[in-house]
Amino acid sequence: MKDAIFSRLTTFLNELEKKNIHYTLAHNRDESIMVSVAIPGERWEIEFLDDGSIEIEKFIGNGEIYGKNMLNELFARYSDQPHNLWSSEDLEVAGLEREIT
């Protein structure tokens, strides 16, 4: 079974390359290889599991673009460590001084 899933994975990767679709590979779970594909407005995570199955999760954006202050929300909501929210000066030092929106 593992040979079959490896063949399916390599066939899929070859097709992505043939179509000039950029991808990255990751190994986040013991039993799988993940192919991450980023295309305009979407990100796909395709996992090839060693039991022969394939799992696909799609993340679709709404097209909304945020400014640099959204970085504060990222750290406030998802940091495991105590944190200080970034000030405008911190963003400038980090090279993020240019407003995206």
C-alpha cells in the first residue's frame, strides 16, 4: 500500500510541476506527507497518508487585505508566550512600516 501512495504522490507532484503550480512539502504528522499549494485567493493542503488515503483541506480568502496592525492580533490571539503588542515603532524597526492597505 505504501508503494501505491508514494506513486500517487510523485505523480501528483509531477503534474503540479508540469502545470507550473508552485508547491511546498511538509511532514507534520507521522503518517503523512503534506503538499501545500498556494494559488491566488486559495491555499490547499493535500495530505498523502501511509494508509493510501488522501485528505484535502482548502482555505479560501475573501479578498480582504489588512494593514500592519493586524500583526498585533496574530500575536495576541495565537502566541503561547506572554507578549507585548507591537507599537508602530516596533513595526518600523521590523521592516513592516509600509502600510499594506
